Amino acid sequence: MALAPGLHFVATPIGAARDITLRALDILRDADILAAEDTRTLRHLMEIHGIPLNGRPMVAYHDHNGDQAGPRLIRAMEEGKTVAYASEAGTPLVSDPGFELGRAAIAANLPVLTAPGPSAVLAALTVSGLPSDRFLFAGFLPSTTSARQKALREVADVQATLIFYESPKRLAASLRDMAEVLGERAAVICRELTKRFEETVRDTLPALAEAYDGQTVKGEIVVLIDRAAPRQATEADVEAALRSALATASVKDAAAEVAARLNLPKREVYQMALRLSE
């Protein structure tokens, strides 16, 4: 079946070359133009799987040339050509410059499609043993201590497993800041997922910070941290929430809303709401 015109995002292996999907290989074989964050990586992947270039254009698209390469790719799609964009590793747009290309294609009313596949975020979550019903991927943390701690404080109360990418050079410093800001939480470090020296280490943040202090690490790293324990609402918290809710809702509705939000018994919250409304 002919490949539909438009932009096709192609997920590529994060380690083992055989992790690519059959559909991704079909797209790489049939696309009119091949675009990639790193064309050398894509060319090597195609060689491994026996996909010839056959004279097709291969366009580098990254943070430093998007202003030039993007319009060229958009024009090609407007002419009815198919463009396959492949990340350097993993799913496009996840810590990947393809985001702007996708937005430009959507703005031009062009089809945007995806061939889903490998993702370091989901691979790490799968093997971590941490809760997977809700998670927040927060990308790379800032490089300085003050900015990093500020970023960690901003997500400290999120009721979800926190997931970060980290540079091996900054891992020890980040773990120290994580332990200081987030405390005694369970955490997991995944290194070189699906590669030869794959490693998964599970412990508390303080223990991991101590274990990696002064260590030299290499490879691609994902850090996962368990969610915060829910904070118990104080009487002052409940009263403040009720006063705010009572400004626009009845006693019954305000009590129901606050009880649900703070996970408290409805009867107790209703009695407080009655007192505040008198």
C-alpha cells in the first residue's frame, strides 16, 4: 500500500537495533524524503535492516538548522511528497527537535502521522517497579544547583511517578539535590536500557545519592522517583478551602467539592461548612 503524503514520525531503537517495528521499516523504505536529528544514525539503522537510500534526499533537522530545513520539508509535503522523520533514538518529540517540525506541518494543514515504538521513558517505567498509573516526564533538569532544586520543588507534590533524563556527568549532583528536596523516596536509576551494559538500580534517594557520589558513570540515564505521600489536610486547610468554595456555591455543594478534593469524610466537612455559613 502506498505511503500517504504528509509527515510520518518514526520511533527508532534506543539500543537493540531489532526493536524497530515492521511499520517503521516500511515507512523508511517508501518515504520520498528522509529527515532525522542525526542522519548518520538513521543511515546506519537503514543499512542494518537492508533498506537502500536509492538516491532519496536525507535531510538533517535539529535545533541549529530548523529554520532552514523546516520550510524545505514543509514545501515538499505541500507538493504531495511523504517525509519520514526519525529521532536519534526513541520516540520523536520526546526531548527531540521534531516538535517544531510537527507544529509547522499542523499549521500548514498537512497530515501528521506516527509509527509508535521504542521510548526510554516507557521502557524505564516498565522495569522500575514504581507506580505506573500516573507519571510525569519532566525531561532534563537544569545544570545549576539552584535552578535544579527550584525545578524539583515545583514537581515535589505531584501525585505521580516522576521521570527525568540525566547526563552521566550530572547524575551524582542531581541525586544529591533530589535527596535534599524530595527526601526519603523510593527511586530507580535505569542506565543503557536495551543495550549490552543495561543496568537498573533501585533504592531510596539518599542511599542512591551516597552510592553514586564520586562515581564515574557512562551511557543514557533515566531517573524515576516515587510520588510524594499525600499531605494530610489541616483544619486550617479545610476552612480556607471551604471559605473559597462557599463564595460561589451552596453549603452542600461546597462541602461535597472540598471533601472530594481533600479526601475527607463528607459529614465532617459539611458540619464545618454549616458553621462557616452562619
